[in-house]
Amino acid sequence: MRMKILIIGSKGMLGTDIVSEISKTENEVIGWDISDIDITKEEDMSKIEKESPSIIINCAAYTDVDKAEEERERCCSINVTGVKNLVDICKKLNIPLIQISTDYVFNGEKEGYDEDNKKNPINSYGQTKAEGEDLIIDNLKKYYIIRTAWLFGKNGKNFVETMLKLFKEKEEIKVVDDQVGCPTYTKDLAKAIINLIEKDYGIYHITNSGKCSWFEFAEEIKRLTTSNCIIHPCKTKEFPRPAKRPKFSILNNNKIENLQDWKDSLQEYLKI
Ligand SMILES: NC(=O)c1ccc[n+]([C@@H]2O[C@H](COP(=O)([O-])OP(=O)(O)OC[C@H]3O[C@@H](n4cnc5c(N)ncnc54)[C@H](OP(=O)(O)O)[C@@H]3O)[C@@H](O)[C@H]2O)c1
């Protein structure tokens, strides 16, 4: 059935790829970003009512993890109040909400998290994303919560771009080797999200396959780009940051087909 899919946060890293992937399907796509709708404003929800979409994909979020520690109120306004406004309009229109969430809802003490594991965030960003999830779970029947991690894509600031810049500027760099996760290509994630629309409602963990530390991720970028920069492994405590980071960010996918290995996706991304 042809759907009218509204993407909010359509100019962000993931939102851009979702709009582009949906445009290749028979569905109608509407992409809105902050200049079209501010999800923190209840009054803006009437615009959604007028448009009358069949489903909403919310990619809009406050995503600066370190800044969130000092800007907690603003972060909360987007990641909690904004989600509440979307929950209310989805309920009113009786349409499903797809919400993008994060590995940061967990504390990272466990070496892999299942979809139904208890949330226990360790920083402000994670707390607000967890609260947003709870609002959805408590108030909607038709929802998909998609937790993902370590995103890279061509339309946003990400680790791959940071490394490519550093490789050009420095002869030696240090990268932490005591945080483990799974790099995830936004294009792969976008396709998986579209396929999900036919599946049962609920919580899903979607990342590329495999795992690595940030150091191993950097080494693979170096290998694929034949850079000469020397990368030294180091520990998180050598790089104090305002927000605490989870040690293990592995999200076990127990519900859908696995995506390709992150190394294959990285190779694809670097060829663009
Ligand atoms: N990046 C990652 O590594 C990562 C990992 C796990 C989960 N996630 C989740 O994945 C989703 C997408 O992340 P992303 O990295 O693609 O984010 P992003 O690039 O920061 O994009 C978010 C978009 O939302 C817009 N926005 C911000 N506040 C808004 C508001 N009040 N109303 C409407 N739009 C607003 C932003 O506009 P401005 O740029 O003008 O603020 C931006 O275009 C988020 O839910 C994030 O929590 C991301």
C-alpha cells in the first residue's frame, strides 16, 4: 500500500539518507527539518494534522552528547518534550511513530544488550533519549523504537570525517581502545528502517554487523585510505570529556536479518 511518510529531522545525517531511500520506493515522502517544524512547539503539530501522513519517522534530536551535559534543558526540550508532542499527534491521528534511539540508553557495563534489557543511561543525552522512549512505550500502541549506534554518513559530522581530517593534518594521533561498539552506515540503516514498516511494532536494535573499538575503527579507515598517519591506542581516562561514555555499545539484534559487516559498509562509504 502506498504510504505518505513524514520524516522529521530530514536534513540531519540519518534523515537525509532516509528521505533519499524512501524516494526510490513507491511511497510519498515529505521531509521536514527545523525550518518547517519545531517539534518542541505544541502549536506546530497542527501542520502535521493538515498534512495527514500515514506514518512519522522522527530523526530530529539534540545529538551533541558533551554539550548536553551543560544544555540539559534544551536537550530535554527536544528529546523529551518534542517526542511527547509527536506522541500526542500520532495518537490523535492514529498513525505509527518511528523513533530513532541510541545505545546510550544503556550504561555499557554489559558486553551486548538485548532489545528488552533494562535502560540505565549514564549521561544527560542518554537520559533524555530513554525518557523519550518511555513516553512512546507508555502512550502508543503503534510504534517502532530503533536503537542504533556509532553512525557515519555523508550528511553529518562523524568519526570517519574527523579521522580523514586528522590524517591530513597530523603525523601521529591517539584514539581510545577501551570503548567498543559497532559503526553503522546511515544508508544501510535507512534501508533497514524502511523494511521494518511491514514488521511487528516494538523495539529493534539495528546496527551494521561486527564490533570494534574506536582505535580499530580508525585503523580500518587508515588502511582503506592508505594514510601514513600513526595511530596510537590510548585509554578513555586520558581523554576526559564532559559526558561519560558507555564501555560496551553492542546492541544485539534478535529480531531482524543482520545488516552487512561494518567494514564492507565503510569501504562503500569511502568510495562515494
Ligand atoms: N549520530 C550518531 O552516532 C547516533 C547514534 C545513535 C543514535 N542516534 C540517533 O539517530 C537520530 C539521528 O541522528 P543524526 O546524527 O542524524 O542527527 P543530526 O545529524 O544531529 O540531525 C538531527 C536533525 O534534527 C534537527 N532538529 C533539531 N532540533 C529540532 C527541532 N526542535 N525540531 C525539528 N528538527 C530539529 C536538526 O537541525 P539542526 O542541525 O539545525 O539542529 C538536524 O537537522 C537521532 O535520534 C539520534 O539520537 C545518532
